[in-house]
Amino acid sequence: MLQKMYLVPAEEYHPSAKKGPRRTKQHTNIEWIKLHTKHREAELRRNARTMQIADYMKQILLVVTISQPPTADIVA
């Protein structure tokens, strides 16, 4: 800003004359909220998938343990 004032004579320098409307940067909170929502949805999907796998494993292990008679190693 000061360089312009010294490089341009005072009668030619007009600080109120701008090239166009000033664009404002998107607020960082909006970006953070979008990112947080995206990560939260991904976390919920991972947790749901983990629960599905856990339920499936419980069913499999329950069937295997019921169908096999106890061995001598387990009883002793």
C-alpha cells in the first residue's frame, strides 16, 4: 500500500477506486463443519460394519461350540 503511494503521484492515486467487488473467502467454520460431518458419517459406517462382522462371528462361534463335544483338554 505504501509502495503504491510513493510510486504514484498523489493526484493520480485514488484509494477508493477499486477494480471490482471484493470476494470474501468462505468462512473456515463452514469448511470445518463439512469435513467433520464427512468424517462422522464415515465413522458411523465403520462402526456399523464392525457390529455386523461381530454379530456374524458370534453366530459362527456359537454354532461351532455347540456342535463340537468338549475334548479331554477342555474338561481336564
